[in-house]
Amino acid sequence: MEIAPGIHAVEEVRGSNAILLAGERMAIVDTGFAGNSDAILRGIRAIGRSPRDLAWIILTHHHLDHSGTAAELHALTGATIVAHGAETEPAPEGGLLLRKGTERQHIPIWYRWLIRGFRAPQLPPPVFPETPVHQTVEHGDVIPCLEGVRILHTPGHTPGSICLVVDGPQTSVFLGDSVINNRSRLSRPLMWDRRARRELDASLRSLRPLEADVALFGHGPPLNEEVMPKLRGLTDQPYDLPTWRIVLKNWRTLRRFHQTNRRPGGWLEGVKPEPGTDAAS
């Protein structure tokens, strides 16, 4: 599906959205969980391109539902894996590896019970692939794809989270997991550390001067109406509520998120949203 000129959503990806940037040299933004290579290669061919055209695999942050297929996709295409330096760690044999993890902070047991139910079977621990990072980026760097992919360092959700801006006929901003589109409204991700939430708020406030026509998210559909008023409105109220209050207010939406995140098609695909709910605040 073409979202804006040269920007295409890859269908049937489990986990986060995966977005192709179809310049002369192509990039993909995030890859979802492990096992999405076939879907991504089909998506490349569906727009008349070859997997050999893929030059960059850009990761908005290290979480497994965004980075799981990066190493496999690199092995199949030779594309360079790109992440912020704060999302990496030294590899034993030299070079850099992507950090491993699913969240920035420890997830309380009570939250796991609330989401999965007290009698739900224990899920096996996730398997984290060894993901090399070939290129690190910092705030202000530009990747030469389409009209240029500008890197904005937006720490909070993770220390090295990045947002991307692609200028062109329709300026597009890629928000990763710094913002979630719950269809009914935008929200911030559920986070357990108040200091990290304040850091995220500062990062989102730094985006207020942008003028974007399209917003793309790690989870949720693209937004192409009142993009900046909605994004600026998100930071009008600080994200500083106690986490337990956020969870109790939105636990149905949070539970649906966890149920749908591992299915192809994306967050809440085919599910009617409840008015006024969101995944955070």
C-alpha cells in the first residue's frame, strides 16, 4: 500500500509496521518480529523492485517486535543495518550488536497477570537474534534515500529511539514507538519509569516545530489529517500519571494490543476501537 510518494507499507508483517522507502536505493524502516523476511521480500517485489535494491534497514529502536527480522533480511539482501549508537553494545569479536530486550524497564508481575489472565499459560522466553549494526546515526544525520531521511534522536521509549523525517511532496514523519496511533486518538507508549516518561515528553515537545503532512507509527495506521495539531496536542498534558492508573484506565486496549501484536496485519486490524481509549495517556 502506497502511503505517500515513494513510501509503502509492507503487508502481512507480524509485530511493528514495516515501511519501504522506494528511492533509487531503497530503505526499510523496522522489520517486525523474526520471521517476516518472506513478507518483506514479497512487498519489495510487489512494487516492481528487486531485493538487491534494498540498501538500508533502519531500526527506530532495538525492541524485538521492530528488529526481529533485521539480521535475516541483511543476510538475504546485504542491506546495511542502521540504528542509533545508544541502541548498540560491543560485539565480543569486534563491531557492534543491537541491544537485546523487549522493554526499557522491568515489567511487573501484576501487569503480566492482568494482560494474560491468571490462568493463561506461561509463554516461552523470547529468542533474540544476534543483530549486527553496521552504521550508527546521531541527531541530524541524513541517509541518502528519497529526498533524504533526516534522523531525529528522540530518547524516552528507549535511550536510542529515533524518529525520521522524509521531505518531499508530502513531508512524512516516522515516530516509531514514541507515539502510538490507537485509531481513536494518539497516545504515548506504556512505560514504567517516570523519568523515562518525562524524557519522552521532552523528545515529543522537540517535534512541535515540525510541519508534516503524514505521520507513520510503529503500531497503528498512518495519519494524514491534522497531523501536527494532533501530535502537538499529545504533549499539552505531561505524561506523568502513576503507571497503575494508566493501566487500569486502558487495560482493555492494552490487552487487545498484546493479543494482536503477534498477528499479521498490525495493531487492532479489523477490531473496532473503543471511543476514548488509548494505550497510555
